[in-house]
Amino acid sequence: MRMDGNFSALPLGLGMALMMNERAKQGYESLTETEKEHIILRCKDAKSKAEMDKIIDSMSSEDGLRDLFK
């Protein structure tokens, strides 16, 4: 997988996680700009790797994406 220009502006941990998880990457790419900003802020606020992993895993499915925005 190559690094997209869109992902180079993301926080390093989020960009790396998306590059390693194709389904999460596709989920992220399907979001609006506002939703992407929301995800970026949630990732910046994550207090642990487990919390970050949960956010990334949630982007891997439609149900998970909906749950992120409840």
C-alpha cells in the first residue's frame, strides 16, 4: 500500500493505522470532511492504544461507523 496524499496530513498514528487496515481506510474515505475531523479529534484524545484500536476497528464496518457518531 502506498501513502496517499490525503493520509500524509493525518496524525501519524491514525495514518499508519489506516494504512494497515484496508477496511478502516475505506470507511474513513467514505466519511464527509466534518466526520473525518471528528475522527481525527477522537484519535487525538485517545488515552491508550486500546482506545485508538477501538476507533480504527469501528471504521471497519458500517455499524461501527454509525456507533462512532452516536
